[in-house]
Amino acid sequence: MKKQVILIMTDTTRKDMLGCYGNPKMITPNLDRLAQEGIRYENAYTCQPVCGPARSAIFTGTFPHTNGVVTNSVAMCENVKTIGQRLRDNGFHCGYIGKWHLDGYDYFGTGWCPDGWDDKYWYDMRRYLDELSEADRIRSRKSDTSFDSDMTEEFTYAYRCSKRAVDFIEEYKDEDFFLTVSYDEPHGPYICPAPYNTMYSDFSFDDNPNYEDDLSQKPFMQRLWAGDGLNKSKEELNKPSKKLALFLGCNSFVDSQIGKVLDKIREAVPDAMVIYTSDHGDMLGNHRLYNKDAACYKEIANIPLLIKGGESGKVVTAPASHIDLAPTILEYMGVPIPKLLEGKSMLPQIYDTSVRINDVVYTEFTRYEVDHDGFGGLQIMRSIISDRYKLVIHLLDSDEFYDMKEDPYEVHNLINDEKYAEIRNQLHDTLLEHMNQTRDLYRGYQWACRSWRPDKVPTWANDGYTRQRENEEYEPRQLDYDTGLPMEHAVRKKIAKNVKK
């Protein structure tokens, strides 16, 4: 059997924007069908709810704090290899069609195909804009274009991405390959033709308690983020609007374009593994917030994840993470998983959904974007999520802890509730160890010494370890500072030096 994987991504798709996740008001028949053909993950989390950092984790198998993409408009470190490069170097043909957002450039990209991918099919948003006249470039960035009399699906980025994806599959259907199809839709400016442009004109989400979250027990930055939303009623926060209607219409439109790719897969490569996900969601008024930022609320961090290639019609409720996609794809392709990857292969779970891969997963935040003055600036966050609990540490602010069984809408912050102290502290210790093991650039005693953790005592040496990088495939082994010889162990206690007094 050929080794073929197609990864399909959308941008800013919340989990409740797919019908298969229990919202019958959402018109997404193609992704709903994919869910029936494969596995639907209920508790999958992005590694950072921002475009570039989220994608960096997916395509490198390392967290943003490791690969350097800690914010939008920052490029990956030179010695970081993508899954495209790794697979290409092991004899697999790799295509990438759509939004990239990992070159450190502007929103649209450079138009230059990165190493590892097929330049013939490379189609970032710069290449799309290069096809348009100046007038049409401007039209492509305005929501009202959706209502122009001459607006057609052929004008959209989604249509052109799908067309190239179908062509790629037809050309390489008899070969091993890895293809990514990365749509910008339904991200703003929400361009979609009729009938999608009016499909959700009277839509509002079902009411829930977090529209009335006054944020008084939440981090201060969330109240700044909410702005005048703090004074709005739940009816004002969750009401039909032109912007919301176009956003959800664009979501249904991109589902229709994804359907063309899925149809081609069923026709030409029916045994291929198919993965669908989104980089993050949007608050859309929940918790009085909009967009995304340094938070781990389900609306932005708990993303949709569908995988076809093993069991069908199943649902996995155990925690899952984008960090595990790269090792999963590598194992499926028969390529050894490098030591430096920070996730685990989900392949055993894909073949048998009773297998548990993760007890906890992690989400982080450092900054929204280098180019923007807004969005709170520096907001450093690390979080750990289990089946039931969520601990969120805001280095420069107060922290959050939620019991998602008793409080599924994440309204009641229990960070100082001593009834939860034992499980809260266990998760805290696990998070600190994760930061250590992944060589988190931002680790330090401040993460341990929180107001609710009086047993933690700050020390200048922190944990006293040296942790060097292991990249056995592409770099020489790093040298031990104390010997000048190749390091024997990447993680080791730092040798204390005798200081002459």
C-alpha cells in the first residue's frame, strides 16, 4: 500500500463551527462526513492560539518556545527542520498548498517555496495576490466583496487551493507523498460567494454562562482585552451581525471547497490518511472577549481534529495535541521519529481508539505579533490540560484553574480554592517538568513561585541542570562545555565550579 497523507487545515475554525461537534446549525457536510469515516477528537488542543506559532508546532513537531516562532512574523530558527524537509530527505514527495505563515514575513508570505516542498505546487497567499490585478487585490481584502454581483467561487483563495490540491493528487496518486492543503478561510476578511454570504444572516450561538463572566476573578489582562465588552449584556455579546454571518458563511464555503479535495481523495487515493484541523479558534464574545490572545479557553485553544486512516466513526475524549501530528505522520511513513521532537505518535490510537496517548497536553503563549502594538504586547502564558482540569499560568499576571467537569464553560476560577490544591499542585509540577524537558527558553523560578504555591522557594540555580539540543539527523552532536567533547547526556546536572576566594 502506498504511503500517502493529506493534511487539511483551515484558519480560525472553532470546534463548534462544525456540525459533527454537536452544533446542527453549522452547515459543514463534508467535514461531518470525514468525521464519520474516521476519528473525531473532542479534547484536542493547539500548542499556541495564534496562527504562526500554532503552525510551527504542527510542521516541526516542536513547541513554539523551542522552534523560535513565539509570535506571528518571526521566522523559524535556521536549524529547525520541517516535516516536509524530513520526509523529502527520506524519499517522499511533499507538496504544500496554501497559507504558510512561518517565514517571518508579512501576512501573505514571500511567494518563495521553502526547502522540502514542491515549488510547482507551492501557493502561499503572495502567489495568489500576484495572480490578481491591483483592483482585485484590494477587493480580496474587503468583506463587502462577498456581495458584489460578479463575485464567484473562482475568485477565492479557497477555490484556487482546492484546484491545485486536486491536480497534485491526480499527478502523484501512484506515488508516496505528503500533501498539506492550508486554507486561509474562514479567517477575515471573510470572502465568500452566494449563497454562503447570507446563509447565517440571523444566526447567534446558543446561550451559555460564560457570556456573563464578569472577569473579576480572571487575569487583569483579560479585562483590558474585553474593553467595553465588560459593560455589554449577553444579548449584545451574542447577537446576529454581518461580520459573524460572513465568518460562518465563509466557514461553510470552505467546507464546500474541502469537499472537492475529499472527493478526489476517495476517487484516486482512497487508502490515504487524511487529517483535518484548524490552527485556533476565536472568542466571538465568549467571556466578553473577541479574537484570540493569551488564554486557554476552549473557544480558542480546543480545536477540531479529525483523522481518517484507522478506526471509523469513533470519538476520542482523551487529551490530544497538535504537537503529536508530526511524529504521527513520520511513523505512518516509516521514518524514525527524531529524539528532538516533543510529541508522541498517535498512530496506535488511530488504529485502536481505546489506546491512550496523553494524560495531559500543553498550550502556551508569548506574544500575538511582532508587527502590532496592540493585542496586549508581551503576555507569557503556559498551561496544562487533563481530561478534567486546566491550569493556566500567566507569568506577568494572576493564574487560572478550572474543573471542566463541574464548570464546562470555564467561568469559575478555582486557583485559590484549597479543595483543589492537591491536583492543582500536581499539574503545576508536571508543567514545570515539561518546561524543563523541552528546554523552554522562558523557564525560571517565577513559574514555580506563585502566590498559591508557598512551598516553592526561589533559587538562583533553578533546578541546576544543563539541557542541550539533540538533533542527530542534521547537526553534529553538541559539545560539553566542561570537556569540549561530545556530550554524553543532553540533560545533566551542571558541574559546580570551585571558586577561589
